Amino acid sequence: MSLLDQFKANWQKHFNQLSINNCHLLLAVSGGIDSIVLVDLVSKSGFDFTIAHCNFQLREEESTRDENFVRSLAGKYGKEVLVKQFDTASFANKNKTSIQEAARKLRYDWFNELLNSTFKTQHSKLLTAHHADDNIETVLFNFFRGTGISGLHGILPKQGNIIRSLLFAKKEAIVAYAKENNLSWVEDSSNASDKYSRNYIRHQVIPMMKTIFSSVEDNLLNNIERMGEAEQLYNQAIQLHKSKLLEQKGNETHIPVLKLRQAVPLQTIVWEIIKDFGFTAHQANEVIKLLDAENGSFIQSSTHRIILNRKWLIIATLQGDEAKHIVIDAGEKNVAFEKGELIFESLEGSSYKVQDSASIAAFDAGAISFPLLLRKAKTGDYFYPLGMPKKKKLSKFFIDQKLSKTTKENVWVLESNKKIIWVIGLRIDDRVKIKPSTKNILRVIIDKIT
């Protein structure tokens, strides 16, 4: 099967929702053999397309030569060629990043700008000329550098608005196609230098491995395909663990310590949880140690802190000095928070006399479900004030109570089963009040409230 036929078959397999009748393609073209072959294949497949070329102005005369060559493609294919010049070195220096990273950001920012503005009204996608050899080099680079399973699936055929429609083709097939079709291209002299890690892998590591395993490239490509499928199973398992372990409480994530201890494999699961909050792989062990640490112990990343709060790990942003949600399990007697301490007592209903005090709340224990949640009041909160059959927003309740702005901002509430049962120091909820039929009472006393 010719490379063109393979290209069309691969397109039907991975991108069949895009046809010559419903899309416009933006081709990233450097002028090298890979991107020139991509242009020719896309043109012969009948797609409408525009060519985009980045001149990073890093190779003096070569950069100008490449730009002029790509501009000449407009006449050959009858398509528009867009060119943008970048002062890449200044950008890298200003943003304290490598030349390669700077070039990557500049080109993809421009490509996205084109997709979102110039071609916004059309069903447009960006096509890059990454091929099978690029994929092999990427996987080896990730493996040697250190990566999770996601780094072993290589370059994805489709990612957002980016399509890599040449990933099926090896470099030798691309070169053969270019020669058979008398295509012209330009050579980037930097590709011959081994000072770049990927070039070293391409020129040194893979040829050396081929002296030991003659089919190393085919073996790696097969492994990439298997890893892609294995990653799907891996992600499904991780999501299942997360759904069982993570509880969202406002802006915080709560994890029950006992359940997390029993999770297997623990280190992998911990890493998959914490990586979304700016933590490194090395900190996974620190989180595991936190499970047996003293209450109040914590570790932090640049954006978040993981705090041990009794039987829970709480992941909170670094905006505050402490977690703003406190989970209270059945049987806990004393719970400290920023306004003081709550003291919990269980009493018999028959002998209890209601006390008129803002620092004491008494509830029908049968109407309470643990764990309770102690948190600050937030916009949109409501409850059923004692003695009232209808719900009322806390904002209106605060107006009725003539609370100052600063006082409103420091009101805490106690929740049971996602229902506010006590606006602390002010009023309990009517739905959990003591009734003549109440057998057991939960009494909560505020100590040292400020």
C-alpha cells in the first residue's frame, strides 16, 4: 500500500469525523522533509488547507532561506501561506526559559490564535508532521528522564485542536515518498547536532540499540500502542479510587485516613491524587508518613497544603493559615477551631431541660447524621430558623439579627448531611429541635468563642 493510501486509511481510522467537505486544515510547515510530505499528502487527499510557517530567527541565513522556501509553496499548491517572525532569543531571556521551550510556546500560541480568530468560523484543526520515529524518540526521552505511564504512550494522534496524521509512518517511508514524488525540501543544520537530547537519542541511542535488537523500532511502536491501551485501564482504576476517597467540601478536598491507608497500591494512588495540587512525585512518601503523624501536621506545595485533621487529610489552598472545613466524626468530644472549641455531649432526652444560652445548642440526636461538618458560612447558605416553618437565607437572617459586616464574615455553621443545623452562637435549625418524642440529645457547647 502506498504512503498516500496509508495516510487516507489512517485518517479514516482516527479522524473520520473530519472530511474534505467539512473542515479547513492549518498545516505547520517548517520546510523540512516531514512537513513537505505532509503538505503533499493533504493536498492529494483533497483537503482545503492553509500553510503556517514560524521564523524563529535563530539560524541567520538558514531561517530566511526556510521562510522563502515555504512561501514558494503557495504557487505550487495554490494555497495561502502565513508567516510570522519571532524574536525567540529575547523571549527566552525575558521569560527565563530555554530556546526550545520559548519556540514551542511562541509557535503554539500563534497557531491557537489563528484557529480561534482567522479560521474561527470554520471547522479547523492544526496538523503537525510528527511521525513514528518522533514518537519513539519521545517515549525513550520520557523514560530516561523519568515519567509515569502517561509518558510511555508517546505522542497522541489527536489532542485538542492538534492532529498528528503522520504518526503511523516511519522516517524511511517519508523519505522514500519524497524522492518518488520529486519533492524539494530544506535541511535544518541543527538536526545534525547531538547537543540536543532528542538528536542524541536519534543519532546514537537508537542505532546502538539496533545492533542488539534489529527490530527495536517496530518493537517500541508496538509497545507504544499497548501502553496507550494500558493507560486507559490505569486511568479508569485511578478514577474509581478517587471517587471512593475524595470528598469535596467547598474549596477543599477531604480524604478519610482509614480508607486511604487501605488503598492499594498506596504510593501510586497518593501520587495521582496530589499531582493535581502542585505536589511532586517525591512528596507522595511524605503524604503517606502524614497518615501516622500528629494531628495538625502538614506538607505543602507551591499552591496547596495537605493537613492532617484527626481522621482526615484536608487539601486546601495556601490562601489561609488553616483548613476552613473541619470534619467531626461520631464520638469526638472536643473540636477546636479558630473561634474557640466545641464540646460534644450525649444526654438522655427525658431529663433534659432546655437552656437559654447562645453558647449552647441542643439537638434531637435521632435527627443528626455523622460525620458533621464545621465550616464558615458562605454566600447562598440557608436554613430553617428555630420556630419558623420556612427556610431563610443566612444573608437575610443576618440582617434580621443586625449583624455588622465583620461579624457576618466570621460566622461559622455546623452541618449534618449537607444541612445547616446550627448557625453557631445564633440559632439552631427547626428540623433538629428537641421534641416531646426525643429520646437522645446531642448537646454542643462553645467554649472561649471570640
